[in-house]
Amino acid sequence: MSFNLGADFDLTPKLRGLRKLELFEIRSHEPLELLLFQRPIRHSIGTDVGAGFEYRPPLSENIVIRAGRRRWFPDKALQDIL
């Protein structure tokens, strides 16, 4: 299961800022505990955070330049599994 939160910000008519936050969880961890012979496995897998920009030089949809960066932060359930 994942929870998403994102926002776009119009900084100028040609430039837009993008932000994203996503949380991942295991809804039912019992099958993993049975398969891996390991207890307990916690629910939270990790967090994905991202930011970027979208640039439209001639103010049309024909040319769009996108750049961004994402970062993954593993959490306790992923550490339990590994």
C-alpha cells in the first residue's frame, strides 16, 4: 500500500516546480513472515521523496524540459526482510 502527496507550483509562466512524497507499507506481513521464517516484520517499507522542475521555453506543449531528483529512504520492514 502506498500513500502519495504531491504538488505543482507555477513559479513563472515558463517554469513549474514539482514536489512529491510517497510512503510505502506492507498491508499483510504474515505471508512474508511465513516465507522468510522471520518474526516480526514491521509494516513500513520506506519513503520516496522527489523534487523537480518543468520548463517550457516557447510557452507551448511542443517542447518540455524536465529535470528532477528522487531519493529513497528505506525503513524498518525493508531492513527486517534483508
